[in-house]
Amino acid sequence: MKKLIIGIMAVTLLASSCSKYVDGYEFSPNSPTEANPALLTTVIQVASFAHFGGELARFSSMIMQQTTGVQFQSLERTNYTILEGDNTNEWASLYSVMNDCNLLIEAAGDGNPYYQGIGQVMKAMNLALTTDLWGDVPNREANQGSLGEANWNPNYDSQEIIYQDIQSLLDEAIVNFQKPADANATSPGSDDLIFGGDANAWLGTAYVLKARYANRLSKRSPAQSATDALAALDLAYAAGFTSPASDCNAVFPGDGNSLNQWYAFNFTRANYIKMAAPFIDLLNAIGDPRLPFYATLDGNGNYTGSVVGSQDVTTSNVGSYFASPTSNSPMVTYVEAKFIEAEAALRAGNPIRAASAHNAAILAHIEQVTGSPAPAAYVAIQASETDATITLDKIMTHKYVAMFTQPEVWNDWRRTNIPALTPNPEGVANGVTEVPRRLPTSQDERTYNANAIVVSDLLTPVWWDQ
């Protein structure tokens, strides 16, 4: 596995597609001479690790004031100076990976349902990340340029249609993962860096993703989104997605170029990003035992955050739990599932279930991060909600804490506006008067796609945020 990862982890600092050759092999992983399901699976996953744990995750964390940029381009991101040329690499990489997913789905065919299912789940995740950041994007006509010039300007699909397509991909994957092992001519193994070919683990992940993307529509369809999310979660739990051991993570061996991307970024670009004062203040206010794992000590032996918009480089960095060389980057987790359950249950009029799921999520995550059960005093105040005391504000604030470093935090905030964030004054001075709600259309797309729907206003909400 390390040979494969080392060669293609050029994505450590860029969310662009892998361009290096794989160590010990004579072909580029982005241009395989044949659509080999095993090779494609590894390439897709490594590039996806960059998408969910690299620049887009750092950007989301800074916008959500968990971390803050204090120098160079990170300071510009924090100050809402976000231009159409800033994410061209990420845009291109996302579509490159989705193209590889199409190749995997086709190459696997009906004779390899587990490989096909992995391709469908990974495409759904990358497609959702793309539309969540940019709104309406090409999908049904995307990645067809090889068919000729008539396909060089793909039309954009509405986000509403894209979300239907995402759910369809996951439904198809679920059918594939439920097939018996002997239905596969070839089964994934070590080439599947996430689950080692465990179809049942992928099945649970697919159901949690269905819940995530159903819950995303809470503004558009509050009741139906709650019903759909809870139904998907019940199936995820039945499939065995019942603890953090089920988590779908980006994994990093920690040698060569295969370093955790938060660690690698801080190592090569020290003092670009620091912990943000509002997030540290929140953790201190609730006496959270995860603080020493989330943040490093500053030079004075304290846990501190930089004021958003400042250039203070003396404060804490992202801590070892999320930013050691071998730290996993969470992508789909049990804790997320329990918080989705809490929110959806509350919206569905079941506060007893909501309180129970909320408490379980906090307890599970504290033990996962710290290695010890949550202190009794903390549990009494923060994780002992009842049907009479549970609120959406409590659920989403604790989810904000637990989902540290994940792009999902920005999606949750856009749906709920929880926690309340004060716009960066430097961003306001730059003309962006509120916390941004999207990315601008990629410069390459505006320039080269005649059918591009161009949006430059960072405050224009995407469809599900309206």
C-alpha cells in the first residue's frame, strides 16, 4: 500500500489530481493503460483524501472560525478575498476523480459489484462536495470531452437534480454491496485503502451518506428530509455502523509523501494557519476535555487562538489528534450519524430520540479522541439532555465541535446558522459583509465552458441553502 500511496500523494498540499508516477510502476496512475479496478480504486481514494482533508477542508475550517489564516493566502481566505482563480486546482481534481469513478464503475461492470459500489459511493461523495461548494455544476454531461467537440461545453445541472443523482448512486451502491461475495469475479482488498474490501463496511457508509444528503435538504423539505435521514440511519445501524470503529476515514501511513495533510501543511507552511479564538473560547467555555487533542500549547504553555482577521502567529496550532503524520482525517463517521439522528429526530417531533442521540454522539467522540470516558462533571452539564432540555442550538453547537476539520461544518452552518458567527471585520472591509456561503465559479469554467453558470457573489446561497 505504501508504494502506491507514496507515488500518488502529490495531493498532500494540492487538491489537484495525482500527477506523479507510482513508485515501482511504469505508468501514471492518472493515465492507466487499462481501466484496472484495483488501481483505479486506490487512485480515487488517495485523491479523495486530498479533497476531504486538504485545501477544501482548511478553507471550510477557516470560514467557520475553527482555525484562522494569519499569513499569506490563508490570511486572504480568512479575510474573504476568495477569487475565481483560487480553486481551479480543486475544481479540476474533483472532476478528474469523478471521471475515474466513471471508469471504475464501467470497468467493474456487473461481474464485480463491490468495485462498482465503491466507485458509486466515491463518486457520490465527490459530486456532493462539488455541488455543496459551487451550487449548480455539470454532472450528467460532465467528463464526456473524449466523445468529441460537441461535448466540450457541458450544461449545468440544477443542484436539486444533482442531489437526486447522488441518492441514486448510493442506492445502486447499496444493491451492489448486498450481493454475495461469490458474485464478484475479483474482490477489492488492500487496494481499498479505507475498508480493505469489506463490503458490509461500505454498505453502512452508503446508508450514512444517504442520511447526510437527505438531512442536507432540511431547509427545502424539513419533514421529509428528517424522515428520510432517520430511515437511512436505521438501516446503517442494522448494517453494523454502530461505533467509531465503523468510520470511513482518509488514512495516511505517515512516511514519504503520505503524510496527514493538516500536518504536512503546517510543516511546510508554518504559521499560515492557527487555531481561531472563537473556537478556543467555545472549548474553554464548556470545559471540553478534547481541547489538548485539538490544539497544541502556545509558547506560554496555554491553549490560545488568534483573533479572526489578525496576523497573530503566537497562538496554538491544530493539535496532534488531527495533525500528526499518521492522523486519520474523518470523512463519514459514527459520531456524525448520531448528530444527524439527533437533529432529524428533533425536527420529526421525537425529542426523546434526539436527546439520546445527542448525548451518545458526545460521549462516543470524547472517548474516541481522548481515549478515556468523558468526565462525569462534563457529562452532567453537556451530555445529559432530556426531551425537555434538548434544543437544535445544543445539537448543532456540539456537532460543530465534534466535526472539527471537516467540510461538513460549513454545510451545517449554512443550513442552520449555528453557531452564531461574527463576520470577520477585515472581510467586511473587503466588501463581503457576511460570512461567505459558497465559492465563486472557477475561472477555468468561466473561460472555457460556454454553458457555465457564473456566480461571483460569495453570499449567493446554493439551492439547498435557500
